[in-house]
Amino acid sequence: MGRRPDRKGQEVMSSQDIPEENLPAERAADEHAHGAVSVADEKHPFADPGLPPHEHRIQDIDERAAKRSERTVALLFTLSMLATVGFIASFVAIPADRIVYIFPLGHISGLNFALGMTLGLALFCIGAGAVHWARTLMSDEEIADERHAIAAEPEVKAQVLADFKQGAKESALGRRKLIRNTMFGALTLFPLSGIVLLRDLGPLPEDKLRHTRWSRGKLLVNVNTDEPLRPSDVAVGSLTFAKPEGLEEHDHDFQTEIAKAALLIVRLQPENIKDKRELEWSHEGIVAYSKICTHVGCPISLYEQQTHHVLCPCHQSTFDLADGARVIFGPAGHALPQLRIGVNDEGYLQALGDFDEPVGPAFWERG
Ligand code: FES
């Protein structure tokens, strides 16, 4: 009795090599159908060459081989379960800012690496287990189906249902309890990966969105030169962008903090400032406003020197810096928040506190 690998590398045996009493009962009866041929005639102009001889898998005739396959599938499902547990453990145990060196990827986030590897392994093992199960243990019957009309007759539907039930029976879910239990275990545990990720939706921001990095005494640092600003650095007609002293680009929360604390600084002639409070909160005509548009939060970057208007490029909201940065055009519903500034003993521009209202989109006004 000879065995040889098929095109996919699986061990197969030709039906001619197997004594008929070793074949599964339904297969032995089916053997005769595979050799069926028909000759061309007037009604069927093309001859039916029939199916090639069926090649049985080793698992169909050797129960020990079938048991080996069963254990392999169970092992893969079990590995998937362990990987899912590893995913959850990684999510809980590895700090978000842990950086590790992985060759050849270089320095990467240890948490992302662990989550990706464990989630990938969990999915792969479920897929590989299902494929191996289908290839080695599920029904290997070859069926030739005649073409028929698209709309199915009631008898056909009944037949499909019967075939489905037969397929479920032949998948041996009831008989192969080890596979069934480990598969249900893997499929039940796997969704937990998604559930633990919901933890990233918290914690609630509480009042963090209402405060920025600005506080009394923080120097205004030019974002382009990274140098603290003096009043003499801000020329009339120029637009300068600033960030709080101590906020560095390599800080892990830089993007979060700069999105709230970014400032635009303009020097006006004090006599041109119409708003009394704006004048009090300025220094020698230098005014500092939040750079974050109060419509939906774009960074404002266009300044009209003659009119003292700043323009948001997203939806053209326009703010008058000479009049408390009130909105004079566009969808923004709220003036830009002003930061109160002064100079310290060494002559550098400094904040005299945080913004006295939340920066950014004006949903604050609705509650
Ligand atoms: S975000 Fe500025 S106008 Fe819309």
C-alpha cells in the first residue's frame, strides 16, 4: 500500500491502494461513481470524462493518524487561548511608555509589540486550527453538482438543509469532543481582547480640558527658536508662536499639551487696542491669545497686519485682535481666550496665570 504527498504536501492514498473493507462505508459505495463517464451524443455534445479516482487521506483510514490531527488542532486552539490570556496580561502589566529594542525593528513600544504579537498569534492559531481540521478530519467527499436554474425549488431547499445537517454531522463536532471544547474555548476567550481594549476609553478627562500648562511665572518660549521671548523680540506687525517653558517636543504628552497651550503673540500699538481688559492683560501692546480656533480647533496661522485680524484657514473664522479677539466672521461662536502676560525681573515675557476659560471649540458654552 503506497503513500505519497499530494500537491499541497498532504499524505494521500489512492483508492486503488486500499482494500475496500478499509474504506469508510459511504466512500466504498461512492467509488463506483468516480469512474463514471459518458459519451457524446446529439443531446449532450460534450463527453463527460468523469472524475479522477478519489484519493483518500491517511486520516480517513488510520484512526491513529486522525487522533494525531485531532491533537494538533486542539493544540492550536489551546495556543490561541494562551495568546489571548497573554494579550490581556500584556495590556495590564506593560506600561504604555516602555520602549524596547527588537531586532530588526529597532526601538519600539513594548506594549504595542506585545499586543500585536499576542493578538496575531491568537487569530493565527484559530485560523490554522480550523484549516487543519477541515483538511484532515472533516468530510473528504467529492461531489459533482449539475448546473440548474438560479431559483431553487422547495425540494432543493429541503435538500440543502439536509446536506447542511449532514455536513454538521460529518464535521464530527459531536464525536471529537476535544476539538469542540478547545474551539469553543478559543472562540469564547478571543472576544475578551476587544473588551479589555475598552479600558483605553478611560479614565474620564475630568477637568483636564479646562486647564493648560500655563501658570504664573512660566516663560513664553518661541516655538521656532526654542528661546524665551523678550518684548524686543516681538516686532509690530509680526506674528509669533509660543509654548510654555518646560514643554519639550520629546515629552510623551507634548501633542496633548501643545494642543491646549499653543499661543499666538502679536504686538499692537496700545492706542489701537479697543478692549479695556485686553489692554490690561497685555504688555506694551504685546497680546497673547490661544492659537486654537474656537470653532472646531484648527490652529490659527494667518494674520492681517493692517486690520489686526487673524484668520482660521479651516472655515475662515476671523477674529479681531484689537477688540478682544471677538469673532467678526465665520462659524466660530466664541472669542479667542487671552493669556495675561507681563515680564519677569530678567526682562523675559511670562504668563501671569493660566487661561481663565477653556481653550478650543466653543462647546463649553453649551454646558
Ligand atoms: S476650525 Fe476655525 S473656522 Fe472652523
